[in-house]
Amino acid sequence: MKLPILLSALLLSATPAIAQFDRDNNCIKNKASEIQKYEKQYQMAYQEVLKPENTVSMARQMEEAGRISKDLSQAEKNGIAYKFITDELTRIKRNIEASKTYPDCSELQGGKG
């Protein structure tokens, strides 16, 4: 099943370019390529994660993990899973947009980074 792997990858990349973030200089190394990479991953995940069969699968996983009550109807479970997924996608998109506000480290180092 692709969904657990895809969602895991999506959540792990929730803070785009963080591995490339230079806290000392408050910049992102290879900013354009890092942001482009995360935007591409986001778009691929967005298309895959929002398929109805994947929402049902996520609801089942959330129920198994105890995050959704077994007493709810399937429609209610699917709604909770869908909201969780879309909230995560929204958060990731916001993080991508926030990353765009930081300069590329090479800009701060006069093109030497």
C-alpha cells in the first residue's frame, strides 16, 4: 500500500528545506532547488493522498491506532481522516511558502555559497 509510505514522506517533509537551513546565517542552502523539490513532492502527494480510497485507508489506520473511535460511522471516520490529511497538506504548503521568505545562503555570501 502506497498511502502509509506517501503520508510518512509527506509528514517528514513538513518543514521544507529544514535540512538545508543554516541557522547561523538564517538562510537556506540551494534554496531554489530545495523549494522546487518540496513543491514537486507536495503536488505528487496532494494528488495521491486525496483519492477517496486513500482517505478510507487512512481512516482505517487512524482507527487501528486509536485516533478515531470505532463507534463512529464510516462516513464520520472518513471525514476525520480527510480533515487530518487536508490540514497536514495545508500546513506543509504554508511551510513551503514560509521557506520562500528566507534568502539563499549564496546571496549572503556574495555568490560563494
